[in-house]
Amino acid sequence: MTERTPSKVAVPIAVPIAVLATCLADALRPETVRATCTLLARLSSKRKPPALPKRQTCCGQILYNAGDRKGAASQALRVIDLFEPFQAVVVPSGSCAGMLKRHYPQLLAGTPHARRAQAFARKSWELTEFLHLFRPRTQQPETQHKPPDKSLPPLTWHDSCSCLRECKSSTSCARSLLAARGVRLHEASEREVCCGFGGKFSIANSAVSTSMADDKLARLQQSGAKLVASADLGCLLHLAGRARRRALPLSFVHIAELLVEQKPLPTIGA
Amino acid sequence: MTSVSSGKSFHDDAAAALQNPSLQAALDKAGAGFLATRSRAFASIENAQALCEAAERVRTRAVHDMADLLLLFEQRARAQGVSVHWAETAEQARSIVLALCAGKRRIVKGKSMASEEIELNEALLQAGAEVVETDLGEYIVQLAEEIPSHIIAPAVHKTRAQIDALFRHHHGGRKTPEGRVRSSQTLVEEARRIIRKKFLRAEVGITGTNMLIAERGAALLLTNEGNGDLSAIMAERHIVLAGIERIVASEKDAAAVLRVLARSATGQSLGTYVSLYGGTGRGTDGTEKPRKDMHVVLLDNGRSAMHGGPWHDMLRCIRCGACLNHCPVYTSVGGHAYGWVYSGPMGKVLSPLLAEAGTDARLKRRVAALPHASSFCGRCVEVCPVGIPLTSLMRKLRNRHFERPQGIKGWKTRLGCLGVRLLFAHPRLYRSLLALALRLLKLAARGKGHVGRVAWLPGIGGWTKTRDLPVNRSARAAITLLDDV
Amino acid sequence: MAISSESDTRQNAESRARIVARLRETKKAKGKAHTLSVLSQPVLPKFVEREQGKTEAFVARAEALSCRFLTEGKTEKKTVAKVIAKSSVSKVLRDFLATRRGKKALPLLLFDVLEKSYWQRLGILKNVEGCCRPTEVSEEVEGGDFEATPFPAFSLQRAVCAIAETGTLVFANRTRAQALLTFLPTVHIVLLAERDIVGSLEQAFVRVPSSAAGLWACHLVSGPSRTADIEQKLHMGAHGPKELVVLLHR
């Protein structure tokens, strides 16, 4: 697997960008969406918040994975229609970004919208990829080493499978953003193994999904961390829900909320 | 022997497997080893990617030209005195083999997934023959009256203690003190001794094959134990059971596949024994009567129906087992939960497709849901040496289910999707229902002891059974909330 | 045999026709006929291309696979020492067998009857007397012949070539008797000429004669027989030889 870290460094951006909130964050974790918007506003020259189109619902992955290809394709088209006017679409989730970047072109291949889907895929970004690529000069790791943030509990990073395999650069982007934030990661072992979320899988195959979560939680705890950050809310809700049920001393946070540097740090399910 | 599984669904069997301590112990032991050896094997060659691509090209072309290559294989093999039999169905394959074994009683078998697929042992036993599996793992599984739980390591689900008990029960002999499990070395020795006798007296040897080499008219057999070879050599009749997609064009092509096969399977650079069989062992002067005869049974059983269609890519599979070893679902529950001989990601695709070609309605129902048992983590795709898009194939199978729903679950999914489609088409309706749902969720989360989380929720019982649901405390969706600011 | 009856043959032809038809119908045939091998140039691991000292590479890999090379000296580590003069093969073999002399009856040393004159010329058959019982195996051999000695101790066989890429010995067996030598004994002793070490799998396959030229079966052997089927613990001598001993000569 090749990991490409975008190396281009841009001046503060002035292009119209939009946020696809993702259905999970929209419904269950508005804090993540807010943090995403705040982070993107900080990048803009006039601190202008990104657009958050009101008619958005979901990227359609739920239909796609359930086997409803047709439904997913029409939802893809709806999302493209809604977000096409913007220069960039930023998604605070590797899995939804993967859907936009990898699966929309496949879903719409052979239709009159194939080209649009490809163009749309090129301007869709997973949040950490975007933040890393357009990070301000002051955050260049080579120009400034931020002192370690002592207020944070020991922290580890959970790579979601879609970040690892569908948005391949985000796993290194996230790490470099965290480093710039002054976070020293306690890396867990077997990071490339799935946590067992998988959308509908976590409900339909509850037992297996839970066992995978337990394996993952064990490895996260072994790292010595007390706080787990990730770029995918699905994994976080799943792991946090399981950790809560088992009363494990672990808390969970979406990277957007961690990067905003709000105090006290809001964690999921706290 | 083929007691497939106890439960009626992957879901039930998987849950049972997770509660089975000895199975879990065995799986834990197996897990890391496979991964470490494979990654070492590939790390030691600088151009691993190029080797995989070459193997993929070879397989792609072989599958594309399957018809021509099979005919060439048949022609060459026949010229060398090998009989070639074509079997469209499992039943036909069984009857061909039974006819070849008529009047013979002592049969030894090398490892063959195709023979498991057609449930050959059962048929041979019914016909009154004595069938001995000779691959140690298969032998253990046969004694336990089970099916393999892994295509490469059939008895990976068994602990040493269980194997010791099995051997004691079946081999008789003196008893050792209670609670003392014999070493694996001793167990291997014992199996060697017992199976060697079977080899020496065998009348028919049945093996599978890793590849049929068209140009040479030969069957390639890869083993580590040498049992496949002893099966092929010792008996006067050698029957090779081969899925039609095992074909490759030439030895050169076979070499390209071999380079990634053992590396992916066990981390070896080749595998201890790679043998080509494609003759009858005529005397050197050519006049002597052949001392052996060889038969190749080409098994279709649903494969040709996959050709050229949406599942075409699956025919490329070289049965290395890497996708099993790297699958978090497989390594949690083992192979038996999959309900049939093929397990793991490749089984999730192959089993439903092959079962469709057969007549076993129960099996068809049992394996139909397999493509749904994936979190789509995609690690199988990453490790597949011949680039089979396993997750895409599973998605396509799910899509087919959606188009042609079966059973209550199928219809539930379909109706659910249609409902979701409706909501997505009407964002305002979506917003109002979401607002309502969030308010209800907040109410549900007010119960004592679990503020801020939901411990039980109808509809997503699968989630709340084992996990809390962290709730949105503001009870308002992000879109509406941020819009107000 | 029932299978050769008229109706079965017809059924076979019909099945073949239907399977082939299904495969042809769906084949998205584009372009012209292919050459038989899809790879015009084999794709080799980089190290194969790089390795000049084939002998060294072969010996290292074979040893990693638990092959044992017999040397003239006692415990020589260097590869050079593992290549012995052809004239000393007989003596080295005798010395090895002498260390393995059984306590009661002399152990069997199987060899192929067709190779008898070759082994005689090397002086081996005479030289090893007293250490073991050279026993010729002919094509008439049956499994039942070994029931009294199900685990013959030694066999002696010539390799047609060896592969540096994988540390593999290659046997082109013309008869079943020859194949027995590869798989039946506890210790498989192999004679290999240094000039027969080739670089890659492909080069080895070229050296394997065709069936028309009298080949019955070809065996690529990488180390002694092994299994890890019980709790993934590796053991030598699953069904085939427990030891693979190589006499590598100039």
C-alpha cells in the first residue's frame, strides 16, 4: 500500500467549500459538524464558514451496502446535484468520503452522469486530507514544533478501514495534524484490523461485530491510551458504545473536535 | 461425514462459535502466525507487486480462454494415456468417481476442496469403500466427522488436546494418564505410522490439483506433507478431481502463480512438494504395459455459469487462503460458521454461487446470506494476490438479493431500503422525522443509570444488545442546529 | 471398466460440449488468438536477476528449508566446502551412512534399478556395503512389497536440476519406482551436480522432459516433508522423508 501525503501547501483558501455533514454526525453528533465548520472557517481568508446545504441527507452508502444499487445511484446523483456548485466538498468521515471518491464513479459509470461523478470525486475530500493539504504556514511541522499538549490524556489513533483503504492519504494526514496540535500518539498494535462497525453489519451480525470491537478495544487499551481519536464517527460510536457498556476507562473523540482545541474536551457519550 | 453446521444461519453459528472456548483458543493460536509469515515472505522480495500482477495476468487470461485451454489440456493428456472426464454437476462427478472406484475398496485421498464440494467421501463410504484422508489436517477433520474449517489448514479449529483425544479414540492402543496431552510431534508420528499402512495397501488414490497445465496435459499438485504424492504414486489408479477453473496455459504461467501461491498461503517461497502428473508411467522402452492409470475429472458445478457474468473475477481465485487469514470475521468465528467447505471472504462469494448450481435447497438457503456478513473492511481485497475485488462481488451479490428478495429478511431489507429512498428523495420529510426521532431518543436516554445513552432501542436491538448508543444531547440535528446560529 | 462403455462416452462428450459451449458463449472474445503463455517474459523476483553466485544462493535457501549438505570435512560452514569432488561422493556417502548404521539389521538403501550401472560406476554400491543394504527398486514394485518395511531408511536418487530461487531439487521421474524413492524413505539422499543449479522456476521447467520423452511425473522438492496442521507447530516428516540430504558435486 502506498501512502501519499499531499505535499502542496496553499495560501489561505478563498474557494467556496461545502460540508457534507454525514447522516450519522448530523443526527447523533452535531458537535463534530460544528467543529468541522469551525476548522474550515479558520482556513478561509475571511474566516468565512463553509456552506452546509440544508437539503442534504446522506451519501447513500446505507443503500449501497444493503444492496440497493439503484437507490444508491439516485442518491449519489442527488448529492452531486446539491454539492456540484462548490469547489470542494469536505466530509468529516473516511467512509462517506470513500463513497464519494471511489464508489460514486462506479455507481454512475455507463450513465450520462459518469463524467460528473468523476469530476465530483476529484473535488471530494476527507476532512483530515483537506486540512492537511490547506494547512496554514504556521502549522508546518518543519517551521514550528508545538510543545506537547499536557492537558490531553494519553491518546491513541484509530484508523478506520475506509481511511486506510479508500482515502489512503488520510491516515498519514491525520497523524501529521495531530503532531502539529502537540499530540504524541500512543500507537496501538494491529491498527489495520477492522473494529467491527461496518454499518448494518454491526446490527445484523451483532455478535461478531461486538467480538471485533472487544478485540479492538483490548488493543487500544494496551497502547496505554485513555482517549481514542478517529476520523470516522461510525467506528467511534460503535467503540464508545461498547466501552460504555463494559465500563472501560476509555473515551472517544472525533478528530475535528480534538483539533478545534476546545476546553474541556468533549468526548462521545460522556 | 458432511455435518455442515448445527445452526440454520451464519448469524447463529457465528454467535455459537464465539462462545466456544476451545475454538477460540485454537483460532487465537493460529491467527498471528499466518499473517507474520505471509508478510515476511512478501517483504523479502522487492518486486512483490509485480509478481502479483503477473499472476493476476496469468489467471485472467486462463479464465478468459478457459474453453480452449481445457480442450487443449484434454487433447494433450489423452495423448499421454490419461483419461479425461467432464462433469457438469456434483452428482455427475460423484458417479464418475464411483464408477472408477467400482470393485476397489481401499481408497486414499489427498487434500481436495473440490471433493469436499461434491461430498465425495460420503458417496464412497456408502458404496462400501474405505476412504482415508491423508493430509494430516483433513485426516483429523475426517476422524471428527467434520468438514474443513480452512481451505489451507483444515483442522485449524482443533486444539492439540482435542486431536489427542480423537487419536486415542480411533487408534486405540494404551492409555496415558489422564490430563496429559501428548506432544504434537508424537501425534504427527502416530498419524504417519497409521496412514503409511493405508498408502501401502491403497488401490485408488484421489487428489485435487492446484493447476491443470494445458500445454503439458498435466495436473500440478502442491503439498507440504507429501501425502498428495503418496496418494498419487502408491495406488494403481490415480484420480484427479479438478474444478475447471484450475486451468492455466503453460508451465511458465504456472510458475508465475506458484510464486504468489505459497507465499500467500503459508509464507513459503514454493511449498515443499510441487509435482506434475500427466502420464501413465509406461516403461522406458514404451512397450511395457502401463503400471498405473490416471483419470482427470473436470468439475463444472456452477463454474461455467459464473463465466463472463458479474462473478467472472471469482474464477481467478487460486485458493491460497490469504483472505481467510486476514479477515477479522473469519478469525473471530472460524470456518464452520460459514456452513460449507469454502469460508472467509472467498467463501462468502463462492459458496452462494456454487450452491445455486446444485440441488440442495437447504444449503442454498444456508449460504445465501453470507455476502451480508461483512463489515466491508476491504483487507481481503488488499491481500488477494490475484486482485479479486471480493467486496465488490459481495456488494453485487447483495444487490441481487435486493432485486430478488428471499425470505422475510430479504423483504425487510428491501422495504427498509425503499423507505430510506423515499426519505432521501424528500429532505423536508427526512428533517421532520429525524427531529421527532431525536426527541424520542432523548426521552429514551433519560432512564435512570444511563443518562446520555440508550441501552435498548427497538429496531436496532442488534446494536443495543451489546452496546450503548451515545445520544445527541441537544436532540437537534446538526443541520438545523447550525442553521440557527 | 464401466466408464469406457458406449453410453458413458456419449455422456462425456455431451457434458464436454455443454460446458465448452457455456464458456464460449460468454467469452468476451476480442482480438486474435493468444500465444500459449501469457507472459512473454517471466516476471522474476529481483533477487533472482541479481544473484550471480547461484550455488551459494541455492545452498543457503535449501539449508533454510532444512536440507543437509554432506561435506568432506566435519563441520564446514562455507558454501565452497559443500561442493565436493565427484570422486569423493562415494566416500562422503559412506561416512554419512556409517553414522546412521542400525543396531540390529542393516537399514535399506533403495535405488532405482535403471540407475544401477551409474551408481556402480561411482563405486557407491560396493562402498556402502556394511553400512546399509542397497536394494534395487524396479517398476514391478507394489506398495504391498513394503509392508514388512513400511519405513525404508534411505534412498539414493539423482536430481535433474536444482533451483536457486527457492532452494528446490527437481526430479524427473520416469517410473513409479523412481517416484517412490522421492517419497517413501525416511532419509532421501540426493546427488546433484553443481552445473545443474539453475536460477528460476522457469529454467527448471525447461529441463523437465516431456511426457512423450518418457516422463511420468516431475517433482519439485523443497526440503523434507513437513506439516503444521496441529496448532501450527512445524514438524518434519509428515508423510514423506524426515531428512533431505544432498551430495552436491562438481
